[in-house]
Amino acid sequence: MNILLTGAASGLGAALLHDCIARGYKITVVDIDDCPPEMPDTVTWLRHDLSSIDPARWDEIGTAFAQQGPFDLAVLSAGISATGPFEGISPQAHRQVSRVNLHAPMRLSLELQQRRAMAPGGRLVFVASLSCFTGYPGAASYAASKDGLAAFARSLRKPMRRAGIAVQLLCPGPMDTPHATRYAPKGARADRRIAPQKVAQIVLDAPRGRFVLLPGAGAKLAAMLGRFAPELMTRIMGRVLFAKLKGQTTL
């Protein structure tokens, strides 16, 4: 298997990377951080800032995809957030969230398609959020970027199916990752979050025919509530997130 991962230096991306290494897969990583030491020679690490608007740098990434592909699986998991009262977050931070969470996956998808870097029969997985099923007070621009990503994934499904590529949307709840710890309200319990290793395994073993991937019973329940009782779910999110973020802004 030939795998493409973004955001593999930490969190879900790192869990995916380690699982893929254990399975003996060939892996290409795109990440803003430097390559960790002692990576096996099956890993190619491309250091790249996904918020970049430099056309030349994106062209280099596309060329690398053509050289390293075609990929049997691409998981675009890199993401950032900004939490706190909407008006207390700078325009620059809101823009950065959109660039990394929405614009970058769109550009990566474009490069993969234009360079014919996805293998027929492959899977392209976008990592969204449970925010796609509910309002997300306290992380409005994050939710907007993930909802936009979900709409993009739905729009790509049929065209890419014609090329033999399955598009999937992963909507995890809070994971026990440095990202979740950084943006959660102070005092939030990490032991209630799902392990990224479990989510990684679900992603790697997911059947091609399933579009939305909801890892864990908690995510499935939250998605169901969001569908059938959206106002109630938004009020719940307001209590568990926004009310606890008063006076706390994290970028």
C-alpha cells in the first residue's frame, strides 16, 4: 500500500503514521514540522506550510505527489483551531484556520487529481469533525471550515467515483491528542476522549462504500442528536464548550 498523510507529526496523523509503518506501507507525509528522527526509509517527509499561498511551493508539492504516487489511500488530517468568543479572535487567526482546514485540502485534492497521483481503487479521506452535525459555540471559524470541507467532500464523491476513487469523510469527536488538549476548556477531562490509535485503525480498515466515518459510540450518538435535535445539541455544546471558554482564547 502507498499512503499519503498530512499532519503526521502529532495527534491522529501520528497515529496513522505509526500504524502504517507497522503494516509495512510506503508513506509520504506533508507536515509543517520537521521529520522526527529515526524514520524508516519507507517514509518520505515533505515539509510544507499548508497555509502557504506561494504557487511555486505548491507546484513542488504537486511534483512530489507525481513522483511518490499513485497513492492507494490519502488521509488529509492536518488541522488547526481557534477557540474562544468569536469577536475575541483576530481576523488573521480566523483566516489561518480556513486556509489550513479548508483551502489546503482543496488544493491538495487538486494536485492529486491534476497529477493523476491517486490509484484507481484508492480512497481519499477528509478529516472533518462532529461540528458538521451541530452548532459549535466557541469555535465558529473551525466549525465553518469543517462544514465547508464536508460540502467539498460530498461534491467530489460522484466525479471521483468515475475515476475509481472513493471519497470519505471522517467526523471524529474529541480525541486524546495535543490538539484537543490545547483548544479544550481548562480542566476538561482527557480520559473521556477517544484514543487516536483507535480512530487510525478505523480509517485504515474502513470499507470503500461508506462515506461518513463516525468513530466510536459517542460520535454516533452526537451525530444522531445533531440530525434529529439540532437545537438541543447546540445548547449542549454551548454548555460544555462555550460557557467554559469565557475569558479563554486559544489560537
